[in-house]
Amino acid sequence: APGTIEQPLASMEGARNLIQARRAAGIINEGGYQVLLRGGVYRLIRPFVLTTLDSGTVAEPISYLATPGEEVVILGSIPLANAYLYGPAPDLLPGGMQIGAFDGRLYYRNALLPTEVSMLDQLIQVNNAAFITIGGMIFTGARGTAVSMINCENSLITNSVVQYNGGAGIAINGGLNVGVLNCDIHDIGAGGINLVGGDRATLFAAGLYAENNTIHNCSRAFTAPGVYLDGVGNRAVHNLIADFPGPGAVVNGNDMLVDMNEMRNLQHGVILPGRDWSLRGTRVQNNFIHDMPLQAVGVFLQDDASGASVTGNLIARIGFGVFLDGGRDNTIANNYFIDNPIAVRIGDDIDNYSEPWEQFTAPPIVNEIYRNHYPQIGNIVDNDPLLPLGNVIKNNLISGGQGIQYLNNSGQYVNATNNPNELNPGFIDRPNGDYRLTPEAHERLKGIREPGRDNMGRMR
């Protein structure tokens, strides 16, 4: 029968259409449908699109997967020799990529192919579908975002490589419980993974996630983060984010989680943009953020970012470990700061804005849902709104560098306790990066907890 090993279909579209026809005919397929792509290069002439008609269910999920042990490459490009050009093509070395100045198309050259030119904005689009899994493939040569899932539920992109694309690697926009798992994203024009979902008016969490991915060599055309989180209740966990001129993560929303990641050789570690006191509940915890330029910040609570916790992180060899740029009700606790010129910088932000501070009081700040969920939000407007009140810095171990730096008069507003600064506090092997404390140091440094270094980063 068509669609079997004996009679394979020629394309993903053929498999999709066959599944639609079987389901329209009322045929039940216990366990769902698994579409296996045989090894080879698939040059798309249009994006592969799945919609509500292609949704699976709990009982009948639908998967599009590479055959185990076979390499499946999904291409949105054609060889340069076959392309009509609007101007001179760039002369690329292996590994090079460039956005065309005349046509806006992506030109790239990897180690295996001569120069290729993108013909599609996207490779895979999944819209308003549920219980869909896409995995095991190599996605290459899109002008924009390679793979997107929009308003989907209980769906997954897994065990795939995204490379040589002009925009973001993977974008999840809207929906519920959709994730990117065990992927390798590299050599792309913008950021790695965008997760945007949840309802800020009601604080309904989307549960979108990026977990156990490697994201590196991004921002080759536009500065963008490795992971971008927006909305409510999304998370980036156990990712390795490294080696490009952009931030590791930008977090703009409520109740976000950045946990157990490793970030290195970046423009910055984690940025919370701020400028809205209702953006609260983000946790940046248990991350290894290290080896960045002197102007870099490990965790940047920017422009009065408020209501965040920065805990249990190991931040090493970065210009500024944490920069608290004004803001309210933030907690910086139980972190290790190793050889950062400044471990924590505190600003008061009183004179930094030409705009009126009232812009920070977005509509949710007077919403009863917010006042119940974030009790500290209730009195900001009536309590010297630009003063950095309610911030706590405690039980951090600082080793090397200046320690805590207070700008202007910010020190009088911050509750800072038990933040010892010792070059040799009793690490087991400081020169070789073993920052565990000896039993004697544990006994002496009351209240100091070690970060769990072995659990940070991608888990193989």
C-alpha cells in the first residue's frame, strides 16, 4: 500500500495528504502516525506546512522523523550556479555566510556543498496544530526562520540540526506546552530559539521550553540572543549557549525560568530589559556564566527590572557579574562570583531617564490578578518609585575583584548581608576550576551554599 516501506511516498507533503485522507475516511490508526524520511537531501520548492487538519491527538500523535541512522537534510536553497542573481554574489570561503546586499537572500557555503543561495523564507511551518513531533533532520538554507510552530499545543521539535539560515533558528509563538529539545543550532543570521507565549493580562502560563540544546555561532547577520523568552511561564533549561556576539538569553515577561544553562564567550549572559514594573517573577538560577569581555554583564537587570531572583549561579571572569540597574524587589543570593572585576554593580537610576517614570506603570500594575500574585507591586507608585527599594543581596561568595559597587547613593537602599570577598576562601582546587569548598571552609562560611556545577549546561 502507498506509504509503506514497500511503496514509499515521494515527499512529506504526500505523507501529510495521505494521513489527511485516511482520517477523513474515519480510519483509526492505533498509536498514531510516524512518517519516516529516508536519508538524502530534500530541496523544497515551498515550505512544508501543517495545520489544524494535520493535528494528532493524545491517542494518535503524528511524527515526522528521520529514519534512525540516516541523514536527512531539508534544504531551502539551490546551488549558486542555478540561481538568477540581482547583483554580484559574495565570494565565500567554507563556513561563510552573507545576506545579499542586492536581493536580501542568504548566501552560504558549508564544508560539503559549494555556495548555495536561499529561495525560501521558511522550511517548516506548523500552524494551529497539536501533538506534532518533528525530529532527527538537518534544516539548512532558509532566508528567515527555519522552523516555526504557531499557536500549537503539545508539540515538539527534537534531535535536529538547524544551520546556515538567515534569521532565527526556531520560533515558537503562542500555544501551550511546545518545546525545542536536544537540538544543535549554529551558523545562523539571528538568534537561536524564540519562545513567545502566555497571556500577560491573566498571567496564564504557556509552558514553552528550550531544553538541552546547543546554540552557538549565531548572530552572524543581526545581533540577537541565543534564547528569547517573552510572555508568561516559559523556560530555558540545560542549554549550552556560546561563541557569538549577542546575549545568551533575553527575558521579557513574567514567571520565566532560566535554569542550569552554561553560557560562555558572549556579548552578555542574561538580560532582563525592564522598563515595566509589572514584569516580575523571573528566576535566573543555577547557571554557569563565564569568560566574557570586560564590558559584558553576567546577569543584567536593566532599566529598573524588578521582582527577579538571581540565585545559585556560578559567574566567572566577566566584567560585571550582576548589574542591578535600579529596580525593585530583586534578590541576588547564594551565587559564586569568581574573578569578576566587579561582582555586583548597583545603580539607583534616579537621573537616568528623560521620559516620565509613569511609563513604567503598565496597565497590569493595577490589575487585581497582579496585586494578588505579586504582593510587593501594590505600593510602588506611592513609595518613591525610582528608588531601588526592596533589593536583597545576601549569602554570595565573592573571590577576586572588587565585590559590590554602589553607584550614586544606591547603597543606602539595598539590604546587603553576608557577602564575603576572599581570594582564597577554601576552594578545593581554585587554579583548575574546582570551586567546591573544603569541609573547614564550609564550617567557617556560614550561610554560603555551593552552586551545583555538575548539573549546569547540556546533559548528554
